[in-house]
Amino acid sequence: MARVEPTLEKQRALDAWGRCTKYEKEHVNLAQGLPDLIANSGLMQVMAFLHEKGAKESQHHCGQLAEDLRAWLHQRFADVPEDFNGFMQALLKVDPRKYQAITVEAFAWLKWLRQMAAARKGAN
């Protein structure tokens, strides 16, 4: 029997499910509000905000969520690096259509992350 590749939606769900195993309440709360932050401020601004906040030990969840989102976006767009500086440089250089596609993918993955993180936290 031929192996069936999971759909993109299933890949997003599987990735989000796996990444949120280590999440605490702060992660879940941030994941719930992240799409609105991106919609209001833009992907690059929010990633910069999360990176800066995540440098503080008390705000480690911000850095973790940013890392997880960058890792997923790198998986979907190989030319977008995972590391913060490379990620930001790549987004500064891409054309508007690609930037929009990356942002749309971020929203699609975050939709799953919000649901999976809340479900995992509720199950604990």
C-alpha cells in the first residue's frame, strides 16, 4: 500500500501538537492573542517584540513561541532562516507577495497552535 502524505492542514496540526508539549499557561495565553497582534502590527514587528521580550527570563514563553513559529515558517519556506537575525533579514528582502504568503502561513499555523496548546493544557 502506498504511503499517503499528510495534507498541509494535517502537517500544521501535527507540528503544532508536537511543539506545544512543553507549553505552560503563559504560552497558551500568548498563543491565543498572537494572531490579533500580527493582524494589528504586522509579522515582523511582532517577531521583533517577541524576540526582545523573550530575552528576559520572566518572559521566556515569548521567545519560545517566536522560535516555534520561525521553525515552522522555515519548514514551509526553505529560504526563510530559523534564527532571528536571518529571519528578519529574509523578510526585509522578500517581495510583497512572498511576505504576504509567509504571513498567511503564520496565521494558518497559529490557528492550530492555539487549539492544540489549549487542548494540551486543559488535558494536564
